Amino acid sequence: MHRKCFFLIILSLVSFYSFGEITPVLIAGSPEPTIRVRVSKSLKNVIISGTDLNRTFHIGNQKKSFSGRKKIKFNCNLFGKNERFKDRGPTLLASLNSMTGLVTVGDKKYMGTVDIVSSVGNDSCDVVQETKLEDYISGLLAKEMNSAWPIEALKAQAVAARSYALHKMETDHVSKNLGRVAHYDLESSEKHQVSGTFFDITRNTDLATSETMGEVLITPSGKLTPIFFHAKCGGKILRPDQVWSNAVSGYDANPKGDYCHGHGLKDWEKEVTYERFVSFIKWLQKKKLIKVSNKITGHKKIKILKDDKDKNHMRLYWGDLHIVIKKPLFRRYFGRVLFPSNNFEMNWSSPKKAFLVSGSGLGHGVGMCQLGALDLAKKGWGYRKILAHYFPGHRLEKAY
């Protein structure tokens, strides 16, 4: 029986009566891990509801159970005024779960346990979902892909997302980056992965998850590395070192990226004013992201040398000064709206007095192209073949 069907039966009864790497420590036969996902942040108030709730206040270890339907409100802006929290960093305040397996936060239902964590500054709250990793993957698929897509594309996404999540968990990546205990393994956002709720789970996403249960991608030497994916490569797939400067084991090749052209928006065009471009150049020098012999000051004539989408760098002259810029730095500075991908070319337009940007694709361009995976699945490729194409330096392994 599928998870969703199981919980729907319970709900019916209730309503009737009321970039690092590691060697994997998980091996086949190990229990399924639990993941902690930050699903909301910086909330002034949090309303939790459910049936037969169990609540634990972690400071003082106060536990209480409630029969029937119950709604609990947390006034998060009061935590910062409490002397006990004044000098603390983010603190695990409370945890709530239900006999039904579901807890409602606002209008969203989550499986597992919901944690309330004080935010930085202790004047608001973050909401963290603790759930089994396979349930997390099943809900995620409808957000990171379309649940109506071919099952083999969904399976490929399930393996990629599971690998990414396990790497975050095993390396304690978020806490190490923050320099403190984070109380979550990753967040539900484009920064990490967009997760779903209970009602995002479908028969297709559940099937794709169960038929790949515990499968992850590792390097030939057995190392678990970050497994990346993006919406559309636009014809060019990049390595991590070409986008973020740091190399990652297993990403030694640039796979063919010609399979997404028939899906989604093919091309995009944007404009960058001269003034904004000048600010960008000065920012690059300040951050020491370009090598120049002289300090960049004032306003000079900018001449872009012949550019095309196949190039990962742009060459230009700032007056007599020659500058080479990695293209992903444009997206880092200007953002994803102005630069939807790292696959673009730029030229000066005298009539518009601006730099015209012509690009293809959507996302950072590293790892699996999701629309490419869709196309390959429609061509009859299985998920193993799809993953082997996009991750030739990795192999499948059962983690649990």
C-alpha cells in the first residue's frame, strides 16, 4: 500500500470520529535515516494543529499529550524578550508529532515531527520538519520535477535528490558553514532542494521513490559527493569548478547537453546598463575575483571581445586594461532574474546604450539537466542510463 493511501485511511477515520565529500557511513541493510528540513524561517507566529498531538518543550523537558483536535500557537517574537534566550543562538524550543503521522503548520500538512527553532536574534521562529528520508524524497519529486513526467525521469531525480540530501546530512554541511548548530540538515528552497508536503505525494512520486529506495550516486572510490541538478542546461553542461571554483570528485567531464531544446523556454534576452556594468567590474576587483594590475576607477570605454555561449569566460577591455571574467560571476552578482543561467553571450548595443545578453537554459548548469532527463525518458531511457549519462564519474550504490 502506498504511504499516501495509508495516511488517507487514517485521516478518514479521524474525521469520522472527530561541495566537500565523504566516504559513506550508511551501508545496505542500515536503517532508513531521518532528515531535518527547514520548511519556513523567520516567522513571528507559528500555528500548529493536528489530532492527538504530542508536544515537548525542550527547555525543561516538559511533555504533554492532547486528545482529539488541538491548535497551538507560538508567539515567536516573545522569545527574544525572555532573558533565558537573550544570549543564546538558535535554540530547539519545541517538537510536535501526532498519532496520525501528520502535523499541520498553517495550512500545510507535514509527515513526521515538526520542530520549532528560534531564529538568529531570537525574535522569530524557524519551522523544521523531521521525517524519513524516503517520505521526503517522495514529496520533493513533485516540486523539483512534474509528478506527471515519465517514471524513469522521476527515478533519476529521486536518486539525485537522495544523494544530495545524504551528503548534506553526513557532512553536517549547514552547521559547519554557519559555524554553529543549525538544527536542520538542509532547507526547502532553491539554495538546496525544494521539498513538498504530504499532499504533494502522488502514486508516481511514491513509485519512483520506492523503486529506487536507498540508492545514491558515489564515486568509483566509494565517496559520497554533492549531486547537482538544474532545470535546463540550454545545450551546455558545466562542472562544479567552472561555476563555483571548487572541484568536486566525479565531475571530470562535461556531458552532452543537447536533449532539452524541445522543452521549456528555449532562449532568453536581458539588458545590463553601462552604469550597472561599471559597478559590477568594481565589485569584482574589490572581491579579488579578477586579476588586474591597476585599480579600476571612474568610467572608461568598455569593449567586449568576440563572445559566444560556448565560452565560460568573457574577455573585455576597460580602457587599455585587459580583463577576463568567469561567466558565473555575472549570475552571482546580478542574480537569477537578470541571468537565468550561465550559458550566455554579451554584446554592446549602441542604440540602446546597454549591454545585450542572449542566453539559453535555466539554472547553474551543473549535473543533471531535468528537462534533458525528461526528453531521454520519453525516448525510452531508463533511470540508470540517464544517470550514467549526466554523472559518468559516479556509480549507483545502495546506502540502506
